Amino acid sequence: THLQRPLTTPMSSGVSTLGCLRDYIFDLAPKALFEGETVVDVLIASESHNYVEFRKVDGSFMLSANDPSRDSKKSILSRFKSLTAAATSSASRNISVSSSSSSLEAQLRPVPFTKSAVFKDRWLGMKEKAGLMSFVGRACLFQG
């Protein structure tokens, strides 16, 4: 049948097969791929792009505790790993994380990526703002 034939690729490197079917693991979890990566070219060359859904990243979000104490942030982050929150809009989302002794509140907010948005953000300290601006500047240089 079609599924039992070796997988062939039209790539010009002269490789006619990609090996045994047992040599591959298919991961169903979503992965982030950058458009310039080699793996994108391989997906297209092997015609796998017909079976894979490509979507743009909707945004980057950060989790902020309403209580700035270090212990509450650690507690929220450890409990947040078990939550599944879909952050698809740019609006803030409130997340309630409860523990046996108390209830902690956290907010999922979009990461500011413009200079004015970084300096208007009231949740970031000056050191964090400087680090974020340095990262954004380097990312812009890398992007071209």
C-alpha cells in the first residue's frame, strides 16, 4: 500500500529515501518554527507541508503576580504550569490560582515590544525595562 512504500523526497541532494519508517517519531505537540529555518525547507521539499498547519504567533504574554513577593511568584509559576490557558487576544486575562492556605491572583499580559509600550508599562521595573529594550534592539538588528 501507499503507507508501506519508502518515503521519497524530490530534493536535489540525490537522496532517494529517507530511511526506515521506524526511524521517525511524529510529535503532535505544536512547535514554533521560524520562517528562515532549514526545517521549513525540508517540510516543503518532502511535501509534508500538505499535512501540517502553519500559523503565525498570536502574541507573547507574561505572567505577573498581583502580590509582588517572591514566594507568591514562585507559587503562582509552579501552579501555572498545570493550567491550560489559551492566550489568543491581546487583552489581559485574569487567572486565579488557589492553594490550600490562600488564593493568589495573577494576570496574563501581553509583552510590550515597542519603546513607548515598554516605558509605559507599570509592571516592569527599570532594570527589566532596560533589559527588554536591549533585547528588542538586538532582535530588530537580527531581523534586518
